[in-house]
Amino acid sequence: MLHEDAKGKPEATVEGFLQGQLLIAMPGIGDPRFDRSVIYVCSHSEQGAMGIIVNKPAHGLTFAELLTQVGIALEEKYLEHAGLQHAGLGGDKPILLGGPVEPGRGFVLHSRDYASSDSSLPVSDGIAMTATVDILRAMARGTGPERSLVALGYAGWAPGQLEMEIQENGWLTCKAEEDVLFSDPIELKYERALAELGIDISLLSAEAGHA
């Protein structure tokens, strides 16, 4: 689950890299773990890349159940806050499968109205990532970020690997719209991300080039 410290923070942004962008899996990506995946890139530098899949639910696991597993009580203020800020999802807010690496570790992507000076990593102007239990405690109290998603695990690439996969038409890339990240129903994020590029999913083929 989420760590009590912030060890292993991703590298800082390097101009021209893909941090803060979305990756959209092409039909011919060749790895069933990433089929129809939309990935938010949290870090991308000469040392490699790290991202969170934002459209794969961990079936049978809700936010309330995750809190129970880590010994945190869901308070009434959270439910009031969630009703206003999370479309009424409350404790039923789904947990996502963030990727195949460290599937037992939790990550929260969130708006930057919440920040922990010790553990929150700014990713873009509006989005940060926190991987400590403190943010879950804040969310359970109703004092967490206005917009958030919680994921278990992440996707990682060795130096140069992601660039090669993009060149080989494994991924499309586009700007990360916050509504696609946080507001869209999970099952519609793939189509919505493609729509941001003006692509009709019914016309998408494995041979198409990258944006």
C-alpha cells in the first residue's frame, strides 16, 4: 500500500520530455497488460519514465475498502466532501490498477490544492502525485485534494524504452486534460483521450502513426 515516506521520487521534468502528458495505447501495442490503456506520465527523463494507468479499475476494491486495509476510518466529512467534489462516489470511489510494477504500492494523482512538502511531487501546473498514507488520512477526513484518483502499482520504462515504443507506433501522445483524468467515467477515458486528438476509435488501426 502507500508508503509512510517518499523514497524513490521520480526525476524532475526535463524540457521536451513527456512528463504531464497522456500515453494512449495503440491497437498493436502487443502487451495485453496495456491493451486500451491511458497512462498519465508522472516522470520522464534520461533515466527512464514512470506513469500511472488511469482507466483500469481494480475490480472489487473501493476507496472505503482500501482505507479499511490500511487502518483508516472513513469520516462523515469525507462523504460530504466527496458528494460535492467527486460526483457522489463517496466510499465507493473505485481504485485503479496503475500498472504492473509494485502492484502493492499505492499512488494518488491529485489536484495541487493539496500538497505535502515532504512527499507530494508536482507533475504539471495543475497535477501532483503523492505516494504516502498521509494523503489517504486527509482524504478520509474530507481535507484532501478536490480532485483525485488512487491507483495500485505503476508502469515503468528503462532509459530510451518509451521513446522507442512511441517511434514503433505503440503509443499516441496528447495533452492531459484534467477532466479526462478525474471526471470521465473510467470506461470512457480511452475514447475521450483519442477524441482530444480528433481520432475516431472506429477508424484507429495498428498501423496508424503517432501524434
